[in-house]
Amino acid sequence: MTKERQGAGVLNATTAFLLWGLFPLYFHAIGEVPPVEILAHRMVWSLLFLCIVLTVRRQWKWLPDVLRKPKVVATFAASALLLSANWFIYIWAVNNGHVIDASLGYFITPLFNVLLGLFVLKERLRGGQWIAIGVAAAGVAWLTWQAGTLPWIALVLAATFGAYGLLRKTAALAALEGLSFETLLLFPLAAGYVVWLTVHGANTFVNTPSDTTRALLVAAGPITAIPLLLFAAGARKIPLSVLGMLQYIAPTIQMVLGLVVFHETFTSARLAGFIVIWSALALYVAEGFITSRRTAAS
């Protein structure tokens, strides 16, 4: 792997995570639109944008073959539902003052992936991984105790995105084609809901006096697809260990936005829970780095 290729990969992946980190600013800018309607418009305009990209790149040959494989269609239907659930919870969280809770979800996603590997893929965990999961569980327990309720936003985001990643890990399609097919499967529901809103006079895209809001809803297409395409391009050019480190850029930016821009409450007790979870992540990353070095040396 050349330094130029790896450098380009780091740039692509870093840009993707930076854009994902700034998502709260976008969803807050269209806060007048209900979360379900934002989700529907995101699917509609994403499909339009992806169709343009696929047409320009002449990458439509995969679709007829996929439609002839019911198992593949079922797998992507499941991943599409998980993705839409993750999007909905994230949009709702941002527009209801829970940006920091949402960022926590993406901090703990890697540890949730380890659990999926244990229970679904029957992978064996190393001692260091068990310790990291135990420390993270203690952090979640502390946050639950001091708040009086489970941090459900973070847990649902981690669960849905982790399960989505598991399905996509063994998917038959690459990132662009996979996202396009997922969006294609969701499009009838999204378009039907937009039509229903229009018939009942509740379509914000039509009713809003703000051209900016309309433009931002249309922009949901490229805003959704471009970071994913950058991520896919970067992931092919850099080691997984590097990619794993870069993924914390997005939730870090989101947490800073929650504190500085949206002025969300962040008590010392809550900070203590986050520090415990960050310690678990540090243990997880350090254990993976040491293990990979030992493997390379042997």
C-alpha cells in the first residue's frame, strides 16, 4: 500500500466523519419539519441523487440480478429498516435537545459490535475486550442510576447501527449499490407518506414559506450519500485499525456541538459516566493495537 494511497484514504474517511459530526447543525436547521417527514424526504431525495450517480457511472447492471435473489432482497429489507430506525431516532434526538445522548450512542457502537460478534457470529472475546465491555457497562449503569432511566437514545442508536453494520458486513453489494437498493426498497413507503401529507395539507415542503427549508430538504440526498461514498472510498485504502480510530471524530464533534452550540445540560455526574465509557473505549483501542502488533511480530 503506497503512502499516497493511504493518505488519500485517510483524507476520504476523515472528511466523511467530519461531515457526519456536523449533521446536528443540518437537522437543527430544519427543526420545523417533523422527524418522520424529514426521514421520508431523506429517502426520496437520496434515491434521486443515487440514481443520478449510478446513471453517470453506468452502474445499473447489478439490479436485475439482485431482484432474482429473494434472500438478498430480504437481507437488504432488514438492513433498510434498521437504517431508517437509526436515522429516525437520531433526527428526533437532535431536534429534541439530545445531541449529547446521540453522540454517546456512536461512542459505544464499537463495543456493541463486539457483543454482536460474540452472540451472533460466535466469536471468542479476548480478555482485554471483556474488560472494556465490563467498564462500559459500568458507565451505562452509572448514567442510568444518576438519571433514573436508561440512556435509551444512545443504546438504541448503538444497537440499530451495530446490527445494520453486521448485515452490511456480509452483504452482496458494495456501499453505493447497497445504499441505493436499501433506499429503493424504502422509497414506496417514503413517497406514499409524502403524498399522504400533501393530500391532507400537512406537507412542510409545500406549506413552508421558507425556500431555505425546501432547499435543505432536497439537499438531504447528497448530504446522506456523499459521506457514505467518501467513507467507502477511504475504507478500501487504509487499515481497519486506522479507520477504527478515525470513527470517533464524528461523535466527538457532535458532543462539542451539544455543549457549545445547543447548550445542553452536562452535569458533573453525567461527565463521570462519559469518562468511564471513554476509558472503556481507550482500553478497547489499546488492546486491539497491542494484539495487532503481537500478531504482526509473530
